[in-house]
Amino acid sequence: MATTRMWVSGAGLTLRRLGGLGRLAFAGGVLIVLGALVGCANEEAGPESTTSTSIDAEAESTTSTSSTTTTTSTTLDPIAAAEAAVEAAYLRSYEVFISCLRNLPDCEPDVAFAEVYTGETYERLVESVSQSRTDGLVYEAPENPDYARTEILDLEVSDDLNEAVVSICTLAGDTELLISPDGSRNRVGMNNTILVEWGDAEMVLGDDDMWRITNYSDGIGGAAQVPFDEIDEQLEEGLLCGGLTSDG
């Protein structure tokens, strides 16, 4: 099976978790009032007479208020969570692939690709990029970032949430350069077209809970060299991947 070159302009999927902070307030007050003893003696009245009046009053008032914090937890639907993970993993595979190509000969494909590929696809891509490394080839991003990007058209996850199929389209517009013995870089060819590829990628969930590409389906999709002016016109019309594919 021929080597498929894939590029990405960059994407991200990020997931956020929201939490609440509770506040507990407590206030208390105590009021105590004590009466005094009052004594009155009249020595001229004859027998000593003492009258005492005692008032003891104690009032205690305790008021407490509390606010109860209610925590609401939102659990993402398992299928939606798997789809989000698959999408992020596929876009990550493009980032890893193009980063390796653009950083040759420093990039070691057998190390870099282990994160995002597995099986025969991993072996094939490692062999292909290793050959480019040996041949002194490197790739440079195009001036127009729209010429080097990928789009996910659709994806489907299996019922057991362990396998997935991703329908994609890629504009592979990077410039291929040859590194000369003196270190200079020379463009290979003067192509005025962009390679557009589309098809399905099969992914599997590993024992480490990471999704990886295991295969690009044979006989599905295709590739075409499209002139710059046609790409520009179709991108202006908002068509996917130069208009060579459709939502259906």
C-alpha cells in the first residue's frame, strides 16, 4: 500500500471541569441582664426592718444561620466522551506526523509515532519517514496555512467503545526540500498543485487508554492534485477540502 502523507494546520480539543465553592456562615449572640439588690433600713421605726427586692433576669438568644451548598456533578455521556477522545487523538496524530516531517533529520519517527500509530500503519510510516530522513528530505509549511490542514468529516465509535472509524480530508501542501551536503535546502520540483486526500482511518483504544490509528481503509477515498487557483476558489466558497468531498 502506498505511503499516505498527511498534514495538519493545528487543532485542539479541550475538555473543562466546573466546581462550586460552598460558604458556611454562623452568627451567635447572648444577652444577660442582672438585677441589683436594694436595701433600706430605718433605725427610728423600732424593730429593725429590712426589705429586699431581687430581680434576676437572664435572657439568652442564639441565632444561627447556615447556607447549604448543593453540588451538581455532570457526567459526560460515554459515547460522547469516546467521540471527543477519538477526535482529539486523530488531530493529535496529524500534529505529531507533520511536526516530525518538519523537524527532520532531528525527529526519530519510531519514537514520535509510537504515541499515535500502531500495528502495520505504525511500521509503514516509520519506514517511510526514516527513508526521507536518510535521503536528506525535510518539509516546510506553506505560506498559506489553508494549504496544509486536515478536517474530520465524520466519525463513528463501536458499541463497545474500543474501535472507531474517522472520515477525513487533508490538504497536503507542504513544500518538499532536499538538504544538500553543505546544509542548504533546495526545493524539490516546482509543483503548482496541492495534494488533496480523503478517506477513512480506523482507530483502536489501547490498554493504556490511548486511541491510535491502526489502518487506513483500502479502496475508500482517493487523492488528487488540485491547482492552486482552484483550491483558492473552492476555499472561498466554503467547500470542504477544495470541494472534492461533500457532507454526504
